[in-house]
Amino acid sequence: MPAMENAMTRYVEGFLLAVPAKNLAAYRRISRKAGKVWMEYGALQYVECVADDLQPGEVVSFAKAVQLKRGEVALFSFIAYRSRAHRDRVNKKVMADPRIAGMGPDACPFDPKRMMWGGFKAIVSL
């Protein structure tokens, strides 16, 4: 995997979701296709990560955040951009792409209602 372009990364869109373990291969296939589209339109990096070591928190945790159920795994994903404006331009193109249109909520191998995402300004990037 190429190194993150630290000097250029100023904005990250992060995602947290739960996927049934039996659907992980299908999720990976969809993610590879989606990631290629995001990169084609200018994203600096597209990363999907499956939980390997989730520590329980007293009040909150990754597992609690996505209401992780037996037989599911948590995923954390992010897409890196130069800026929020760059993210908005890339996402506009991605969402208009017919390759992505077929990946709507009905095609998801997970419960999209338990997915969360947000945009973040990078304050440290080494």
C-alpha cells in the first residue's frame, strides 16, 4: 500500500460500521470497486480496516458505537483528501458515477443504519 501523502493530506473522511463476518468477502469486493472510483476521481488514499483488537470502554467503544452483534466485525475506513473542498468535489463526481449507483443501501452487505461517518480536518500528519 502506498504511503499517505502527508504533505498534501489536510482532510479525512472517516467511517465506522459493523459487517457480518460471513459478508466480509462481499464487503471487500464492493470496497475495492468503490475505492478505485474514489482514487480515479482524486482521493489521495482509500483505506478499509477490519478490527483486530477492540478494547471495551467503560462508557463508549467502537463495538458499542456500531452496536456490534455476535458474528459481526467492526470496520474503520478512511479516505484522505487535500481539503474539505477537494473532498466535496471528489464525492460529487463519485456519487454521479454509475458504478457507485448500484452500491446503494439495498446492495450493502451490512446494516447501513449502524454506519457512521464524518469529515475531519487533519491537525497532525507525520
